[in-house]
Amino acid sequence: MRWKLLLTVCLVIVTKLVVGKNVKYAEAEAESEIESGQFFSQLYKSNLRQMVRMKNDSADPCDDFYAHACGNFDQSLVDEDEVPPYLYNKQDRMLFFQAQYGNFQTLPGRLISQLYSECRSRGESHVLSVKPQLSHWERLLEEIPFLREHGEVLSAWPFLRHQWERRQLDGRLNWIALSAQFAAHGFPTLLHIYFAPQTIYVSPLQDLPCPSLAEFQSSMSDVLEGRHPNVGHIVAHEMRILCRGMRGELPLVRSLTRNGGTTPRPDQEQLLLDDNTMEYFQHFFATLNFTEEQLETARKLPLDVQKISQAWQVLRQTEPRIVYNYVLWQLKEQLLYTDCFQLAEEFERLLHCEYWQWHVLSPQISREVALASYQLHTTRFQQRRRSTLSRRDWYGHLLPASVERKELQVARLLQSHAQAYLNITELNHNYRDLGFSSNAFHRNLLLLRRAQLRHSFISPYIDEEDVNGPAYFLRHFLHFVLLSLHRPTYHYYATQGLELWRQSHLLLDTDGRYTALDCLERQSLQQYDSRLAPIYRQLSADEIGEIFLFYRSFQASLRDYRFWLQGERFAFAEAFVLKYFHLDPQRVLFYAVAQQLCSRQTDIFAAQLNRGYMNMPEFQEAFKCDLKPDKPMNPPARCMINMCD
């Protein structure tokens, strides 16, 4: 009996040791798994540190929450690596692109990657290089083929009349051919020609550049260096007269036809094709290598014929030298590319194709998890939107169930759209064999723009700004994924999600606004004290309207955040990380939103934030101000703005 008892005790001890060891191993494995970035990134942690540094714990949140949340804003931004909160949405996309462009694997992605590398390396000089550093204009003459063939002559640009005549440039430099070639490479100069499937649109340039004389001269200062000061003034004056005439800002001199009459005004549906426009179109389409069949079968739709005709009549009456000067000036200005990240925006479709293939995203998050997360984040707003539509629309009255479906199938929508719009096989076919050269940014940029223009002729037109269209969802999905990799998920609600609710028409409730107006005015009258309670200052009607929208949109975002936390996996990750920083899911969204407004129109935003928060039951629950009767953030009577539906 004694041995049996001893054996039982030993088994219990061994079991505890094994279990304890397994628990420690599991905990270590869990910590390792978390630290590996499965649940949060290094940027997540640095942003939480930033949040903790910004708040001033010596200030009581129940006295003035804005002052508490933003108390150390100036001191917290001493680190140059930190990004001010208001910049991060686009900033994160840029940082991710800069970090990953060297790892792109698709053909479209590699083309953008090479362009971006060459854009960044422009103007770099190396110690061992014997080649002198070239100016922007010299690089254009060296890299662009249709400029290089006239490089010696163009090195003396801009041209005065005596230079043009002495060198007999009328027969050598053709402004029509130059402008058409430039436009066929995606840079419209004198006419805007663009495509939809099997359709050619011709329209005037709505934003034809026409700066002041001083701005013209300043933009040409590098090519005018060493020349007489009057040269810049003469050329700038000539170009300004030309562009103002094309824009219709100057009276038009009617030229006589061979029969002695005036040139007939074309009908609004037809475009008068004189020798100049015919030559322009021939050069343009020849550069794009369209077949005769493609051009014959395509519809031609001229837009605003009268304005096109007027602009081209001005061109006919202008010296070829002046037009050539102006087209070259446009080329020089448009190819400056001061911000290389513009490439990612200009060729967004190619970049999104690279991201959709998920090569650079897979080490951090799988596409299925990203789609599920985005689905979850959009569900709440879509549910509210559908339920509102069902009460207002006749279709919703007849078939409410079809409008109030529990989920919008974002994942299915995105996958079907990406299969058609981001078809990697089609993109590879249209962008192959471009003939990129090394260290020739401007030449390669023109080639990629020309390929993009050609592709638009056979690619379906999609309005990417249509909020109900799949392209809009696709762009926001990819932006959401990059944002969630760089920032805590609650920041999505603190910015994009909050704006989504604020801008929606679901919040415009007239009765609620007037109730808020009355209640907040009474709060100010009863509680304002310039020394003890300055946060109760008198508010304007516009400020009260903003507080009303802020209150209700914040509560909607707070509901969404809690809905997101209902997933056990998300809740564990969020609570685990926040606890380390002495934060909790109940309070963190209040800080996240407040710190988007730090040091930005403090008087206005502090009032909006404090008066909104003090009237929220959720704020009182999170910060326990309701247990402190004498605190400003605990008003005796609250404005229950959310009860005014």
C-alpha cells in the first residue's frame, strides 16, 4: 500500500513537470510566433510606442482628454524615422513600394522596378566615373531617339528667328512630327487622343500649360545660361502668346481661304482635317503601329470640335519655330519627374498586378487572410448601408431580403475582377519586348507609356473612381492590406474607416442635429468657466454640426472595431500586444483618433474631441470619469446624441 502511494505521488510530480515543461514550451513557441510577425509587425510596435510617448500621463484624461492624449506630441517626434500620423496612409504605401520594388517578380512589376531604380539614380556622380554629369536637358537629348537624331541642333534650343533661318531648320525640324511622336508616347502636347476598346477619342487639351512670362523664363533658366538676357524674354513672350491663343484667351484673326472667303466653321460632329491635322494623325498612329484594319473599324469620336478647330487655326497662323519651341518646352517640363514615387501612381494597374500575384506580400500575410480581413471590415458598413437603402428604395420595399444580405461578397468580386483586369497573361503579352535600355530612364519611360496607351485600345474601360465598381474595391483592398501591415488595425478605423462613416449620408439626421445644437449650447451655458472648465467654451453652429457628425461616426467605428475583435484570433493578438504597452482594446481607439488631430488647429479639434467624448457612455465606461463628479469630462447632464435617430 505504501509503494502504491509513493508511486502515485511520483507520477503526479512527473506529470506536473512534463505539463509545466510543455506549457513553457508552448508559451515560448507562442511568443516566438508572435514575435515572428504573424500577429503584428515591428512597425505596429513602434507605432504603439509612439502612441504611448505622445500621451501625457500626468494630465488627467477626465480633465481634458485632448491635452492628455497629445500632451507630449512635440517631444515624441524627435526621432526622424517617426511619421506624423496624418501622413501615414499614403506614406505607408510609398515605404512598402520603396522597400519591395527590388523583389518584384512579374514582368509588369520588373518594368516599374527598373524605371524606379533609374529614376532614383539620375544625376548620381561616381568617383571613378570619367563621364561628366549631364543636365536634365542633356540627358533628354542623349536618351530619347527622336531628339538624339537632331541633338547637335537642339543643344542650341530655344531658337530665335535668326538662328532658325540661318540654319534652315524649317525643313529639318517638324513640330507636327515631334508633337505627334510625343503624344503617342503618352505625353499629350497640342491635342489629346485617348482610347477605349475599339474607340478613338480626340479632344482639346483642357489644361494646356500657360505660365506667366517670369515662370516661363525661370523654367528655362538652365538652357538659357550664358545667353543674352533678352533671349529668355523674347522666347517666353512668343510661347505665352501661342498658348493663350490656343486656350481661347486672345481674339482670333480669321484667315482667308483660296476662294477669298473665311474658313467655314465646322459642324459640332465633324472635325476639319487640314494638311496639318492629317500629318499629325499619320505620325501619331504610325508611331503606335496600329494596323489599317484596327484604325478603320474603330469609332472616331471628336469632342469639342469648335475648341480643337480654334486651337489648330492658331497653330496654322504661328511660326513653326515658335510651336517647336513650345512643344520642346512641354517635353522638358513633363519629363522632370521630381518625385519618383509618381511612377507607382501613374502605372498603378501594373503595380497592382504585381501585388495581386502576392509575391512580395506572401511572407507577411496570405491573400486568403487578407481577403477575409477586408471582408470582415467592410461587412458592418455594407449592412448599415443596405438596411438604409431598403427603407428608401422601392426595390428594398418589395424585396428587402435581397438588399439586406448579411455579406457583400467582396472576395468573389475582387477575384473575378482581378482575373479580367489584372490578367497577367494579357499584360505580359502587351508589355513584352519593350526593349528597355540600361541607364536610360526617359527613353524607357516613354516606351512604357506608349505600351500603356496601346493597351488601352484593346482593354475594357473601367471607371476606377466608381464607388460601386470592382476597381474601386480592388484599389482600396490593396491599400488596406499595406496599411494593415504597417499600422495597427485600429488605425484603419481612426482614419479611413472614420472618414467612410463621416462622409456617408447615413449620418445626416436633421432632428439629431437640432437636438445636439440645443443640448451642447445648454452645456456651455451651465458649465463654462474660463479658469476651471475652459473646454466648455461657447460653440458655433458649424462646430456643433461637426461634433454631431464626429460623435456618431466615432461610435460607428467603435462598433466596427469591437465587431472585428469578436474574432478570437484577432482579440488575442490585440489584447496581448496592447497589454505589453499598458493599453487595452477598450481605450485604444480613443487615443488613436485623438492623436490624428494632435497639433492641428488645436482649438477647433480639442473642442470637437472633448465635447464628443464627454457625452459618450463608452468613454465614461473606458476611463471611469463618471466616478469623478467634479471632473470637466463628466458633465452632470449628457447630450445623448446617438439617441436622436
